[in-house]
Amino acid sequence: MSEEVHLEPWVEITGVLRSIETKKAFLHLEIADTVLSFEIESKEASCAQERINRNLIGRKIGILRTDIAEKPLVVRLIT
């Protein structure tokens, strides 16, 4: 079972992206054994939807939460 977490500012999670799902009012990103959840109306969810697509499933990524209003998440592909 995956652990659900909410990132604090300047905390990064890395791992293989396993799935992207929208359930009820939340966007869920499963990375390794962790599920990141964002309210679908949040800036974080909007940012994640812009930067993360299904082509990244199976790839190792990093997601950093910031405290910058214009850029709440930084997503990187780890090679």
C-alpha cells in the first residue's frame, strides 16, 4: 500500500512515476511507494498537470515544492 503525503515547501520527492489519476477533487501522483495528492483546483495541481504527462509513467522524476507563487512545483526528469 502506498503512503499519501503532502509536500512542504522546499521538499523534493524522487522516484519512478507509477500513475497519474484524478479522483473526486484531487490529482494523485504515485511515485515509488508514495502518493502525492493535490486539490484539483490548486496551483500545485495545475502546475503538475502542465508539466507531468502520461509519457513520464515508468520514468524516474523529481518533484520539488517551492514557496514561489508563480512556480509552486518544479519537475525534473532524472536520467
